[in-house]
Amino acid sequence: MAKVKTRAYDAANYIESPEDAVLLLEAAFEDGDAAVIAEAIGAVARSKGMSQVAQDTGLSRESLYRALSADGNPTLSTTLNVLNALGLRLSVSGRGPIA
């Protein structure tokens, strides 16, 4: 029996359009887990090219990889800068009355 080679799943390999990126991010924000959101933003950044995102944001590639991982905890400033570099923006919508 031949050995099966596996590799870790990386959503960045499957983002082929801006619509794919938006769908991934919408699902992450619906989940509501900060680690899932950071990882999804990281996947979108990797799909564009982390070097380009780093250049566009003025942040180092290493700090972006760290912040946009499942273990990362990016600041709001970093998150907004990365989304801006990706041509995206953060928006808010209500799901009911504010109590």
C-alpha cells in the first residue's frame, strides 16, 4: 500500500477572486471567534501575497504572519490597515435592537 501524503489545509490556496475573499471573511465574522477572524484575514493576505500586503501596510511580513495566525491577536489598527491594503473595509450591521 502506498503512503498517502497530506499537507495542512490553507484557505489561501482556494481564494481565486475578491468574492471568494469576501465569503471567507463573512463566514469568519459570523463565527465571531477572534482567532478565526484573524486566521481568515491572514488567508486572504497570503492569497494576495504577504510581501505585498506588508509593503502596502508598512508592517513587516513576520509581524503580519504572527498577528494574522490562529494564535495571533492583531490590533484594530493592524486589522484595518490590512483590510485596506486588500481593498476591503470593515462594516457593521445590526441583528436586532440595541438594548
